[in-house]
Amino acid sequence: MRETKPLILVTNDDGVHAPGIYALYQAMRDLGNAQVVAPESERSAVGHALTISDPLRVWAVDRYGENFGHAVNGTPADCVKLAVKSILNKKPDLVVSGINQGPNTAINVIYSGTVSAATEGTIMGIPSIAFSLASFRISDFDFAARFATHLAKKVMENGLPDGTLLNVNIPALPEDQILGVKITRQGKGRYEEYFEKRVDPMNRNYYWLAGKKLQLDNESDVDDVAVLERYVAITPIQFDLTDYKVLDQLKEWNLGMPE
Amino acid sequence: MRETKPLILVTNDDGVHAPGIYALYQAMRDLGNAQVVAPESERSAVGHALTISDPLRVWAVDRYGENFGHAVNGTPADCVKLAVKSILNKKPDLVVSGINQGPNTAINVIYSGTVSAATEGTIMGIPSIAFSLASFRISDFDFAARFATHLAKKVMENGLPDGTLLNVNIPALPEDQILGVKITRQGKGRYEEYFEKRVDPMNRNYYWLAGKKLQLDNESDVDDVAVLERYVAITPIQFDLTDYKVLDQLKEWNLGMPE
């Protein structure tokens, strides 16, 4: 008999040993042949990075006494590329990334390794979804995992437009406190940041990035607002960064060659 | 007398010792007080990465027997954040990134450290420009540097819309073979990639990413097409990744909560 179960690639940026990817893997096993290929350790805020100057290595990883998947000494985007091109025997039907510990909304979207993994899947022509749980504390991934199964099923039924991925942020609340689902846009919220300057035991200076997120939106169709208001926020994401509304304005500059 | 020269932050992703940043620094000295803060070594294809799990360190760097600026053990985005928040005494009037060795067009824009540095400047509310020379070989940066002076002057005169940066790609040709300037959009070209599997002296496998860029556009208002046709390509870039054309389509899915 031919294998007809869909092939689902599961990855993340918190690393192959994180609790969130275990929950996502279990959720995807209900839907098909789930295969984990993920960074060996945490790779948060890596943006859409690729490893081009170093070799990549791959290890088999066990969890709870069972074969769990593969670890890679690379970024989330590396994992997706390497999984599709070298580890799996065929192109996956779906790429899922997460479940991230902490939200990926507003400006965080551009720093997010979770989103970049799903972006890489989309670039490779595979329907892809990024899942994040909006809490940095130890969390209960149970509802988020059930929502992942629910949405992944819909995406495999309906497909996604070419070049579009879904960025999903789930409130860290018990299911009965979640009010529903909203289709959202990326917020404008960013960080108010500073660097803590410290001195190491060798008397040399070093700096740590610190800061807090500024909430700059209040419309309820914005990703981080929807999550605060207890909705699952689903934002369709694409990667043409052209600022189309500014194109004509720039043409009016009549930029010639330098004199 | 009060210091009235504009403060210009110069950074890149090829590292503080690259030839391109030296050319850009010299070009910006004609326009104001140019200050270099750049990665200590090459950080290509780092995407919009931030260093959050490690401390950042800063060194003073000399080139050609003169004080050149500061090196940071971080990404291009780290350099911009750290420069603005901790190294310079005030907010720069302009951030310039480059001159990159190699084009940052089409899909490369999302992997580009050069572009991410300019993006970080824009997030911090500073007009920002990324410059790339479309050649990976040892190149003559002379025309590109003169173009950088020309455009930087225009940007400081006209300003840029809030949230918009300029991504500039310059053909690697003598000036008399360059036909002019085009305002462009980001192309759809991506890579056809594979991994070379090799065996190290300890008999362990490793993988190198390899591949070639696919040219998928032919309209002359697309970044990489314009460069091939011998124009300087200027693409306005923004970082709201929402796929607005898909929002309504997703609403029709009527996604409820999982059963």
C-alpha cells in the first residue's frame, strides 16, 4: 500500500529540546507523518539568517526514550532548507514552526526565528505556519497545540496563496478564557531599548541589550492588540518588502547621476 | 561655535575591515561627521538578527594608521542599536550601511545584513540607506562611493517617510557604462539550492549550502533586472510584512475555535 499520509516538517527557534516543539510534534502526529528538524539549541532573534560560512552538521535526537527527530547546528531557516533538500526523502506538504515561548507580534516579526522558518518553507513553495504562545513563562501548550492541529488541517484542505504564510499568536490562557480567532495585521509596536554597561571580572566593559515593548496600536485587528484582548491572532505574512506607496514619491526626486 | 555638521553612522555586514566600508566612510566624511560602528568580522546572510543571549563588546579600530571607528562582536542590527544607544553621544542624522560586496536584490533582501542595519536605523526613527555593489569579486568602489555621497545628500535634504528606508544596488561597472538611476521594486528571484554532503577527517558528515540565483522577473522596474540593464536600482523598503491582499480571503475561512 502506498504511503498517503501528508509529510509535515516541524521546526522552531527555541531548539529541539524545547517544550513547545514537543507539543507541536505531538499535535502534527494526529494529522500525518511528522518529522522534526530543529536547531540544536536556542536561536531566538536570529532573524532570517542563513549559515553560509560554516558547515552544517546533523544529529539524531531522542526525547522521552523515543526517536524524536534531527538537530542541526544552524538557524531555523537552515533547518528548513536542509530538511527539504537533504534529510527528508520528499518535499513536505506542510511546514510548521513553534510553538514559540513568547509572542511574535508587531516589530518582533522581523527578528523572529520562528517566523523565518515558516518564511523559508514558503520560499520553497510549501504551505507554512508559525505558532507562538504569548507568554515567556513556563506555559501550558495544550490549547495552542490543539489550535495548531485545527489550523494545520484547514491549511492542508484550503492551501495558501503562493508567497503567503500564516503567523499565529495564541494567548497564554485557559481555553475557556479565549474569546475566538481574529485575522489580523502586523502592529507597529516596537521596543524602548537601552544597553546595560557592565564590567567583567577582567575589568573589561560589556553590554547587554535590555528594554520593554511599546504598545503603539489600539485597533483590535492588530496582532498584539487581538492577543491582549484574548483572541488567537492570525496574520498573513509575505516577503516583498517594497514600500509601494513611496515609489512615485521617490520618482519625483529626479535622481540623476552624481556630478 | 556650535557643531552643525550632520552626524552620520556608517556600518555594514562585511565587517569593519572590509574595503566597502572604508570607501563609504570616506564618502560620508565629505558630508558630515562620519562615525563607523561595524561588526568585527563578516556577518553576511545574518538577516535581521539581534544578539540577546551574549554580551556585546566594543573595540576601537585603526585603519591606515588612523582612528577608523568601533568594532562590535555582534550583528549589523546590534551595531546600529549599540551605536545609537551607547557609543555616539547623540542620535545620528543618517545611517548608511555598506558598501556591500555583492548585490542585495530580490530574495536576498530578506537575508541581508546590510539591509537589516538600515532597517534598524529606520526603526529607531533615523533616515537610513543600504548600499550594495553588484559584484562578489574584488571591486572598484569609486563610483558607488560617489553615488552614496550624491544620494545621502538628497536624503538629508528631503528626508524619508517614517518607516521607509532605501535599498540601493549599484552595477559593478565603470561610470561611463552606467545608464542612470531607476526607482525599483523588490524582485521575486530566489535560489535554486542544494547541500553538498562531505566527510570530515574524523569521518563525520557535514553539509555546505550551495546554489545559484534564479532570475524570475523581466520587467525593467525590478531591482535585479535594473542592475543587469546597467542602472543604479533604488528600492524603497518597509517592514510591515502583512499580506493585505490575503486578509479578506482568510476571513472567509470562518476559522472558529478547535472542537
